[in-house]
Amino acid sequence: QECKSGNIAGDVYIHPGENPHRFRSFAGYCDDVSVGEHTVDVVVGSTPGYRSSCGAYTGWHPGGGGAHFLLEAEEIPSPSIYPMVNYKMAHRNDGSDSGHLGHYRLSFEKKNAETTLRLFFTANLRALSGSHACACTWELLVDSKHCSNVEIFGQVYVWRHYGSNTKDTNPHRVRSFAGFCENVPAGSHTAVVNVRQRGTSHCDCYTGWLNSPGNNRGAHGLLEVHEFFKPCPGFEKGDCKGHCYWSEEAGICSKTVTCPGHDKIAVGSTCLCGEKEAKEGQFCYEDSTVADEAKPEKSFSYSVPSWTVLVAPLALWIG
């Protein structure tokens, strides 16, 4: 069944005679999945609602070291617990040739000044021209500006679409790209997807595919902002704070992982027990003390007053 938050799908549109064996990827978020065992399936078929059938093919030269596939499902804590991942999914078409795409505008709170942002975008993207070759650019901006360290964008280039020359000239196809954005201060920010034509030649840009209002069964889109911590071992002791702690034994900053505080099971890996470091196999207690062995069970005694009457239930089989 589809996710309650919307289908996660990528579409490849072709003209007759086209045979685009190309590497593609897409991703999405599935909300409100219950606890327990689940199975993720990849279902292939013609785009729901489209007028004709299509011959689909997945993979390429499996016996000759060709393309591989990866299907991944990762459980992400809710934003209230882990506010480091923010995303916006949309099932809408947008024929804008320039400007910000209204369906991909994501406000988020950056928690730390020293961290790096990974920006990711996937959607069905197309460029088209009936008179000349052209290209469209989709770029990821933070607060309407490029990242200080790099410009993050993806481009679609096409040849002139006219007469019998229609192959690969109107490529409504799923595409993905990502990049890392550095030097973004802590605080409130907005990530947007901006589309523009490449160069001076006019190009018909298009975002989305077969997602007219009320349908929402075609290609979806996802804009994601993921705040990444810098590797802890690279920090000096004075910079070891927040998500890292200083390990005197190792002499480096280590990633902060809070111990579960269980007095029956030893911790599975190094973690913080309050402000103390608990090594793998040690015990962390709720009072933030660390021990090499489990503390003995507490014994309880209860004296019954002489005037107490004990009542025990009695079950009888009466035939």
C-alpha cells in the first residue's frame, strides 16, 4: 500500500522508439508507519492515469558488471526528538521557466553553528525547445542565496524538438541531485528550489509529471535539508561541545551517545552515563553511576501483623 503521506514514485516518459537505459534514483518519506515488521516493495508499471501502456525495464547487463540497485529503508526519529532532518514532499506540476518553485519552499531551524547542511532534491524534471538546443537549471538555495562553498544544482539539456526529431527531446524523467552547504549560521532559514534557463536561449522548463489536482499519483518531489555534525575526532578539546564530549582515555572528542540507564544489561558501546563515560560491557545506572558489574538485586521483607487475615481465592470444579 502507498504511504499515508503520499506515494513515493519516479516516472520515465518517452516518445515512440526511445530506449533510455539510464541510471536513476529517487527517495521519499513515509509517515505514520506502525511499530513492527514491515516489507518495502518496488512496484513497476505504467504511470497511473496515463493513456497508454509502456514496456518497463529495471537493471542493465546484470551478468557483465552492469548497473546495481539499492533499496533502503531508514527509520528517522520524529522532528520533535531529532530536529536535524527537515523535508517537504509535493505532488504538483509546475511549468515555471524561472523563479522559486512554490511547492518546494522549506523553512527549518539550524541547531548548531559549526555543522554542515546536506541539501537533496528529487523530482521529475524536463527541458524542451522546438527551435534550438537548450537547458534548464534547478538550483538549491538557502535564504535565496547560493551556499558560500559551492553552488548546488542539476541541469537538463535537450536538442531541438521538431518534425521527426523527437527522441530524447521532451524527457519528463525522475532525477536527483544533492550537495553540502557550509558556513550557514544557527537559526531560522528557508531552503528553496529555483529554476532558470541556462544561457540566453529560451527553454521550456517543467517540474513534476501527471500530478493534476485530484490525481497526485504521478511523480512526487522531495526537498530535504539534513544537518550534519562534523566528525568528532577532528575537534580540539576546547571545541568539543554539544554533540561531542572529551574522552580523556582516547584523547579525542567522541560522539555523544547517552547510555540507556539500565541496571540489568551492560551497555553495548561507549556512551555517556550522566557526565561519566561508560565503556562497552559496563553498567550505567539511573543515578548516573558506572560499575563494572551489575549491582545485586534489592531484597524486600514484609511482616504480616498478627491481626491480619489472609484471604486466598479458591477455584472448584463442580460436576
